[in-house]
Amino acid sequence: MKKNENLLVLGMFPWNYSQLSDTIRSMIIASKHSKVIYINPQAEVRSLSTIWEMRKENNVTIWNPPYSFLPTRYGIHRIREKLTAHSLATYTEKILGSNWRDNTVMYVTPTTLEQSFEFVKILKPKKLVLDILDDNLNFPSVSSQKKEKLTNMFKFLCQQATTITAVSEYLVEQTKRLTGVSDIYYLPNGVDVDMFQKKEDTPPSDLAMIPHPRITFVGALTTWVDFSLISQVAATLKDTHFVLIGPIDQSISQDSDLRKLQSMENVHFLGPKNYEQVPNYLHYSDVLLLPRTMDPYSLACDPLKLYEYLATGKPVVSTNHPSINRFLHFVQKGKTAEEITEGIHQSLHRSAEINKLQLDSVNSLSWKSRFKRIIELIDA
């Protein structure tokens, strides 16, 4: 990627969203690339605006979309996306010039699949990076009818892309089978090593009220979290406290296993936290938990939390997820509640030597390194 080329990025979350981190924003911040244009997938603040708006934050120019007053119900979001895409084409030419395709690389993901499809279809970039971060086609909320439409959109993006990456070998092979495209590169996630290795002098006040040992999970509380497994382990380890930090997906708010967890005395829900607060919660925990389900769409991903956990140097216990296979020298894994329980016991008494081995391993897993690799693939 040449120095004078723009990087036009369709984001996963609005730039100012602070409850969860994501691959896209993390890479951009770490790269310090001076020609990044970040397209918010939805407006940061709802308004009656019918035009694109622009602002600058450090090295990133942020484009905020219009039509945020239109509701997302009853399929109206598709109308909004089409209107937004058409106005984006005009806005892009206005801001970047009529020959913008000659000096711009566009980056999209299937996370915002319908938007990515609409934007690529109308913008027709000459250079397109498709970064596959999840198995979006097989999420449980996707009906069979919708899956057919989304699959066609996904195939279109793969056909248009000049560079395709995926965060897991599972997604690499799945995409090859589905699309017939052979050049798909395995590119796992990363972490802000400096941020997650920093420990403050005092623990967060709400965490400090919870006794040790603290077994902590941080992330979205959604369908790929094995709530049943956590409740079984928490029922066995009655003198151990389980801390769950993150927003609860409304689609599972009435889930019976989640409701059972919420009723247990040694399980604590602390709600979502701003991203910059997360490292301190991890450092003042004793073991960090990655309780992913064994559903195919869960197995396909490469959880950001794993890398953030590892960067703290704290012990990690995980279900038998493919993402941990590179780190089995220091990550405890288990398939059953009994194995996870034993993994927690071992983690609470592990040696300083293993702690050091874990910390040494994360230095090569930075977001800057991942961004650099994408640039190398673009230029290949």
C-alpha cells in the first residue's frame, strides 16, 4: 500500500462506542496510519441529518452517516442502507476526488454484511480487502431464507475482493469451499500489549468488594458463552467467586441457564465497562475464563478476549476452542465442568515460570503487526 493511498474502512461499531473493543478500530489505532477514513456503520448520535458529516480524531477521519432517524424495524434498515450507500458514492467523490479509486484501498468485513455489500456494489473500489472475522452466515439468529440472501452477498464480496483474510483456519477452509476462491490468508487477531500489561495501583471498587479467588470473564454475554458450564463449575466451587463483565445480549436475557447464573450467590454480574477499564479488572482477578460454546459459529471465531487475557500474564482457563491450540503450554483447557474445575485449581497454583512464558509469547501478537501483514498482502 503506497504512502499516498487512502484506507477507506467500514467499521463494525461507531468510532465512539466504548463498551466493546473490535479488530477494526484496534488495528487502526495501533497502525497510526495517517490516511484512514473510518465509515461509521451507524450514526454515533441519532439526528435528523440527511447528509454525511465528517470529523477528525487523531490520525483518523470519521464519516458519520445520514438517515439515522429511520427505524431499523420491519426491514426499513435495508432502505436506510441503500439510501446511505447512494449518498456515500456522491460524498466519496466530493471529498476524495473523481479519481479516488486509483489511490484508495477499501476495507470491509462480513460483520456488517448487508452494508458491506451495498457499499461495495455502488462504490466499485479497484482494491478491496475482505477481512473475515466471524462465521456470520451461521449465527443462530439467521433464518434459512435470510441465509441464502446473505450467502449470495458474501460470495459477491469474495469475488470483488483483491485481498481476503480470515482470523481462523476454520473460516479459511469454509470460505474456500463456499466460494471456490483459493487465495484466502489466515490472519489471527491481536492485542494492545502495552495497554493490557499495565496494572493500576488499586482494583476497581466494585471488584474489590468481591472476595478472592476471582474467576473472571469479560466480553459480550451472548449465545456463544456457555452459561450452563459456568453454573455447573460455580456450583462445585462454592467458595470461589465468578465475575462476569459485559453487556447482556437482549436476545438471551430470558435464557434459563443465564437466569440460573444470576441467582447464584458466588456469581457476580458487573455490567459493561469502558474498554480502558478492562485491563485493571483482569489484573485484579485470579483466573481468566473463556467459556466458549462448541457451536460451529463459535468454533470459527478467534476471540479477542483470549489475546487480551494472555497479555495480562494471568492464568487462562478455556473450553476446548481451536483458538487456544497455539497456547497450550500455558492455557488450561477442558470439555466438561469437571475438567474446567480442575483447570481452575491448577491455574490458581501455577508457577512464575509459566507466567513468564505466557508474557513472552504475546509480544508478537500486536495489532500493529496484524495491520502490517494486511498491508503486505495488499502489495503482494
